[in-house]
Amino acid sequence: MRRKNKHIPQRTCVACRQRRDKGDLIRLVHIGDGIVEVDISARRPGRSAYLCPKKDCWEIGLKRNHLERALRTRLSTNSRQALIDYSNNLPGEGQV
Ligand SMILES: [Zn+2]
């Protein structure tokens, strides 16, 4: 099952543990002090974690603290709310 193309970096979604091409996942970066932001450019420095671009993974990642564990931080209330808001714009089950 392992793909042979070495030029596409693979990352793992912290919620569903699926490996995908880096560009198919959304990068989240811990800026510091529990502030976690969506990093569209995928170039910001800081500890990062990846999630699939679907609502389910974000819900799982946030609710079960997979994201916090991966980023080794406790999400600030504002960041958590911002990520929930962001996930609400993502497609849900059956829409991908
Ligand atoms: Zn996922």
C-alpha cells in the first residue's frame, strides 16, 4: 500500500490517523500559550499537527484532545472556539 513517490511528504491526521499527502491535510500550528491557528501557508514555525479537511476529524480531534496531545498544549478558549468555527465551514460526513 505504501506509495513510492518520495517527493510528496506524508502526514498523519491526528484524529483518524490516516496518512495522506501533506497538501491534502490542514496544518495547525501552536503559536505559544495555547494559541493554535490554522496555517494555510503551511510554513509558519511552531509545533504543528494535521487534520483532514473534514468536519468529523476536527470534532474528534477537538473533543478527544488528540489535537492538544499532538501539539503538547492546552488549547486556549479562544483558539478552541476559532477552530470549532473553522470546522463548521468544512464538509461533514458524506460530503467529501
Ligand atoms: Zn482525519
